[in-house]
Amino acid sequence: MKQLKHRILFLLILVAFFAFTAKAFDNDEALLNYYGQQYTYINTPFGKPILVYINNELTPAEKSQITHDCITLFPNVVILDQPSALYNCHNYAWHMTEGYLTDKYWMDAVKPMTQTANLSKFWSNDAFEVTTAAIYDKIVYYSSSSTLDSNITHSAVASNVSGYYESKWGAWPLVRHLPDDVPVGYGTTKIYFKPIAPTPLGGVMTCSNGYGTISVNTSANYMTSVSSAILAKTTRIYYHIESPKGGDAVEEGSATINSRNNYGFNVTFTRQGIYEMTVKYYNKYNELLASYSYEPIVSL
């Protein structure tokens, strides 16, 4: 375990030691190259480079010991994945859970020598913003009430299990836990983040009966071209048919929705006229992601 602790604390030791000798290196990369630490860069959603490290994995014996320690010290957490030195909390919360689950890197809040911003690039004029709402995606812990980058200790994501977070505890396991059932060093000051409100996409639906006129009492499918990426973020789909009089065609009895799915609906019109059909996709923040429309001309 002594070797493991040295490996996990490697970067912190470098920061402390080179506070006195930083002038010997031109930049963070030079420092890492000098000590043989493998590293690379990933990008935020808006293309900002994030420094990450490539570590060696734990041995089976180390994993077994860490798992035992985790269960002993935190009996109420749920272990979701085994210990690993390949990735940590920040990379899991801000990169892996955004569709890169196989990108296992170690990410620090600040760069090792210059102590300049690294993690906060994800929410500094980028894809995420601070929120005080009850619904959020990500959580950042700070060692004190001061929310400087240097005080960032931990990152987590909101769990689908109400009231819980999910996070990777350093080289310890990935766990589901209550917000404050964490190692004491993480602190209790938290800032919450949500994705920046998206720019809604739009388009025209297609009709299985072809474009143009459709007869009354003829059912047809009216489908959108919504992407799988938007569907993954969708929590509510709104279906609406406006009658020629400007009312709700279903309530007025001039249209019947026979079935619905993620891509549209099957409709039968019982009265002639020009209708306005709409299918809209919303995320969990009730923000519009995409809107599709169609104007069927219904004849006798």
C-alpha cells in the first residue's frame, strides 16, 4: 500500500516541491516530461484543452485492500465500479459521463506547476453554468467557502436515485453516496452545475402518406428526424395538432391520435381543413431541444 499511496499523491508532491524550483521549467509539460509522467489533452465541449494524466493501474491486491477499506469506513455507500488508479472524480464527472466512458484519465483541478485553471474550463464560457435550481447535473466540492480553483477537492454527478450523488473517490471505487457521506477532506461547500441552455433545432416532419393532401378517415404516420443525441437528453415530448379554427384538434374531435412514439405519432383526421402539427422535445430543465412541424391538407 505504501507504493500505492506514493503513486496517488505523486502530483501533489510535485506541486509542493516545485513551489521553490519552478523557474527550472518553462511550463507544466516540461515538468511532467522531466519526471516521466505520461499525459495528454482532452477537450471541453467547446474545444478548450484539458490536461489529463495516464497512470498505471492498481494490482489486484491493491484493489482488494481498497475495496475492503471503503466498505469498512463507508458502509452506507453503494460500490458501482472497482477501484482504479486510471481515472478520478473530475474525469468521471466532467468527461466520461458525457459519452466518453472508455476515456479513463486522471484529471486535476489545476495544472501541477503553474496552478492555472484546468477543470473550471468546463464551466468558464463553455458548456456548463452554475445553477441554484433543485435540478442539476454536476457538483463540485471545495475545501472551504472560497471557491477558488485551488480549493476544488472533488466532483460528482447527480444520481438517478433521488437524493444521491455518484462519484469516483480518487483511486478508490466509483460509488453512489449521500451528498455528505464522503471523505472528510472533500469538505462540504458545493457548487451545482447544469448544461447551458441549448439552441433548439427545428425541422419539418414527414408523412407516410406522402406530401400533399390526405383524405379524412385515413391514418398516417407523421415522423420527425430527431437525433439519438437529442433523444438521450429528452425527458418530455409534446404532441399537438391545431385545428383549422385554431383550437386543439383532438379535443374538438377533428383528429385522433392513434399512437405515439419518440419520433412522432399516427393520426387520423375526421374533418377536412388545413391543420398545424407539432412535436417538441424538452430536457429535464424544461428547455426546448427541438421542434418539428407539419401542415397536412385534409380533404373529403
